[in-house]
Amino acid sequence: MKIIGMFGWEQTDLCIYLASILENMGYHVLVIDNSREETMDCCIPKPKQELHTVTYKNVDYRRHLTVHLWKDEAYDFIIVDLGNQISGEEAAVCDELFFVTSCDRRNLENAKNIMLGMKRPMGVIIRNFCSDTLRPERILATLESENCFVMERFLLPFHVGDESVRVRMQYEGYDGICHISKALERMLFTICSMITEREAHFVIQGIRRAKKGECY
């Protein structure tokens, strides 16, 4: 089992997309919303009665599961939406960490302070990057100038379709990933390849199935 943690800003849709692809690769996946914002609760259709676990498109979803219970779960992958704050205990349990942020300078400075304080490698996803406004090297230099333990870095360009789907799913529920941009699809491919250590064609097959709305 691997526990994948995502924290920062606007990472909820990425958690859902990643879970969908992993499920279509044949893995048993649990998504935990441990954030204060509880954005996941708006995205996943659920029955009226309160359930401990909601299963949607063959992926299990839970809210606020105590961190010391994560490793007791019988799943291949657990993906945790940690919101914009993360504790040292949560970071220690996660096998992989991804910090998601915009390219706003203040957010990057906050990211730098968090990463220096945690002192552990993690991936960094910078969303809504506008290449017409600023060169990527300038943005990444903010993190890398002080050895911020950047393991993998992803610059995700702004795409009106990605943002539209991200917001719309909070009102209409998550339906699928068929409308995501090529840049976002490539990033998800790289992350899935990295955490599963599977050959490229297995990951591509999982993405294609997920885009068709299939369930393994």
C-alpha cells in the first residue's frame, strides 16, 4: 500500500482524477478528505443517509479519518486531500507528498517555508501558470534557491476548461476526466507512472478507460 498526500491550494480535483486513473489500472483506491475546507464533499455524489464510506465509480471516499488508522486500511493506494495545512504526523505517514500551489509569489514563499520546515522530498505542482507573463525558471528559482527538497516539479499552464471543470464539479458532482487538457493529462500520466512504477502502456490504458468513464 502507498499513501499519497496532496496539500496546498486547489488540489481536490487532482486527487479525484488520480484515484480514477489508478482504479482503471486495477488498483483498490481510497480517497480521504482530511481538509478543513471539505471541498471533496461537494464533488462526490452521495446518498442522503450519512455513511462511513461512500463508493463512487468503484473508488471509496471518506472524511476525516484519523491519521494513525490510515495504514490499517486494506487498499493498494490511499490518496489524502490534506487541505492547505499539514501536520508533521500526516507528512510522516505519507509515502509520497505533492504540494499544489498557484504561481502567486506569496503562495510560493509560503510553500518554500513549509517545505524547508518539513525537510523531506516532495513533488511541487504549480497550477495556472501563464507563460506569457513570466518565465518558468523565475518561478522555480523561488523554491530551488534554498534547497527546498523539490523531488519532482510540474508547471501546469492555465486552461479555461480545467478551471471550468474544477469549479463545476463542486456544484454538479464529479462526472469524469474526459474534458481535461492535454497538459493536465500528461502530468497525471507522469505521477501515475512514478507512484505505480508500471510500464507506460499500463498507465495510458488506465487514463483511456478513465476518460471513457469506465470502471475496472
